[in-house]
Amino acid sequence: MDWNALQSRIRGTVVTPGSPNFAAVKATLVWNELKPDRSPAVIVTVKDDDDVVTAVNFARENGLKIVMHGGGHTWCGLAVRNGGMTIDLSQLTESKIDKASRKAIIQPVISNRELARRLGEHGLAFPIGHCPTVKASGYLLNGGMSWNLSHWGPACLSVEAVEFVTAQGKKILASATEHPDLFWAARGCGPGMFAVATRFHLKCYPLPKAIMSSNYFYSLDDLRAVVTEVTALGWKMPSNIELSIFLIKAPPELADKCKKTNGKLCMITAVAFANTQQEGIAALGILETGLMPQKCLAKILNERSSFEKLSDAAGASWPERHRNLCENQCSQANPVDILMALRDKIIDAPSPKSVIVFCQSTGQHNLLEPHDDIALAMDGQSYGGSWAIWEKPEDDAVNIKWQNEVIAIIKPFTSTHYIGETDIVQDQTRVVHSYTKEKWQRLEKIRNKYDPDRLFFGYLGGI
């Protein structure tokens, strides 16, 4: 393979297994410290759209399959495949924001935190994801389980167009009127995407003027009563409240009160994306109308927040430079049944950093509802799952075992897996089970049209 010829034609860099920095560059392709035992034939870090075109054409002409690397946040490390070309998009971080029209055009590797900051400077917001370091490309292509999910919906609903480089090396714009089938696929296809997304055209929203939060901490002895009451009150709350139930390590000041449950407790968080402080206080106050607040171990009410503070809090729950396993899904089952089934598992979690969390419906409608005009197929009154989070390689076996046991418990409650946060390497059936039968068939039909020769790895190729 004439790698020098490829290097001479692009502004970016070409790194192969023979390059002295190959191992270091490959390591950066996966955010998770639990690295896959796979290796590409070449990593091409591109500087612009023309570099992408050149890389795609070179791969096609030389029989190399392609996978894209954005932020490397796929839990099973899908930016690293065996053989083929990894196109690294990490240098594509530009954005253009039009405050008057509430529009933004962004390149694929802008983090949730950075996108919120840039838009906030213009008084705008977008349904960004919870983890601050996740980049736009994978997040949006997966569908985007966002902040303010019940109100704004999955992030992909606010994507108005996507610029692509196709398997034929052509630059195209996919929207509701141009290449609408590819646009449909782009909003939920996730790691199976069969073209390189180089820009996303976003519909933005006025920045909520009063983001506020309330947190309640409960003993796991009261879990059934807490979840029963909180989920019932959720239906009475406006849709711009994000309501979540965590099974998590107790904060230090409450640790002594949670000794018999191995230092674990139930945390209820409610975040209001309101326009006034009074609106936020009234909405969050619905949780105070129940009986359970009288039994909570502690509570923090009506705290002023921001996307930056939300990012800091989420970043603490999902820290960088750790070993991670994740399994998320949506469910139509009673949240009480799900969380009670998982209660003992969080108590027995080998790592104190592991988390179980489910976001709940608010606004008198299901948290996630079906949309025919996107590939994303989530439909449920709750969304969430488990994160096994630990630090040392010697703890791999016990944490992997724990995560597998949790997944087995969740499985009967699962309506649909979330393609962006499920391990499709461990269990390949989770790919198809992330879609309805009709949407899966439609995805395959569109793939056959735009990538008939399977230039792109897709979900499972090269694993």
C-alpha cells in the first residue's frame, strides 16, 4: 500500500503500524480505558472535507474498509476495527452560529460542553448530551439522549441537515428535501453509518433563563415507596423538567447513614429548564407535594444551575480515564419493578463508582415517543441502565461479571436498546433489537443504495 502517496495528497496525517507513534495515536481513538484488542491498517487524521474525500477514494481504490472516529465514546470502541482505515475527524471543530435565525452549522467533533458554551454566548441552546466530553458526531448520529429530553426530544429531531462524503467520494447535503432517505438514516443509524458526516445543521432554542435543580437523597430501604411516588408525580410535572432516579454511592456526609446498604442510596434529581425562577420553583415544588420528602436523608432545593454546572456534575458521575461498560435501553415497564429488581445489585457493585440511573417521563406523555421520520426507534416511559465504572485492570473480571448480571436483570424489561450505549460487540443481536423490524429493513435498503459495496464497516464488520 502506497501510504506516502496518500500522505502527499492530504493536509492531515497518515499513521500506520510501522509509524513510531502508531500505538499512541491508536490509544486516543477510544475514550474508554478498557481498550479493544483490535487494530486498523491505517489511521488518517483529516484537516478538512477535501481530506475526507481523498481518504475515502483511496480506501475504495485500495480495497480498504472505513470506520470513522469522532470522540471515541462508543463504549465498545467501535472507532477501532481490525484492518481497514480509521478516518479520524478530531481536527474538525469549527462552528457557525446565527443568533437571529437560531441556527448553527457545526463540524463533527465539538463536545457537549463546548457546544453549550458557544451557543450560550449567543443566548441559544441545543439539546446536548449529559456527558460533557462526548462529541457531536456520534451523539447526533446515534439519536442523542439529551438534557431536557421530554421537552426538546432526542437531539436528532433538532438536526435539519447533514453534510456527508459518500462511499463514492461525493460531497452531498442530506435534508428533508435532498437525499431524504440518507437524512432519515443519519438520525439514529449511529455506528452503522455508511457515509462520513462532516457538518451538522442544527435548529437551536432560546437559552432557558432559569435552569434550576432539586436533589433528594433516600435510603434504599425506602426505594419502592420513593420510586412509586416520584414516577406518579412526574406525570404532573411540566415537560421541561428532567426527572431522574439514581442508584449511586452516597455523598460523604451521608455515608454513615447508608452503611447497611454498602454506602449506596437512591438519589432523585429534577432539573427545570425554565424561563423564570418562579416557574422553576413551582415546577420543582411538585415533588414536595408527596409524602416521601419527609423521609429523605437530605435534600437540596431550587438550586440555580447552568449547562456548565450540569456538565460538571455529569462529568463527576462519568469520569474520564476510567474503565467503563454501559448498557442503556428504554422501557414501557413499571419503573418500580425495574429499580427494585436492581436494588441489590447496586449494593453489591464491586466498584463504588458504578451507577444505575433511569430518566422518567414528565409532561403527561412518554419520555420517548416513536417518530416515523427518523431511524431512531426509542419508545418508552423511562430510559436508562447501568454503568460499570472502575480504574484498575486487575478489577476487570469482577466488574464485567457484575455488569453482565445487571444486564440479565434488565433484559426482560427492555423495549429497545439504545444503539449509542449498548455493547454490540458482546451481543450482536442488540443491533437489530435497537430498531423496529420496519426501521431495520428500511436502514438496510438505504445502506444498499448508498454503500452497495460495503465500503464502510457498518455495525459489526471487522470486529
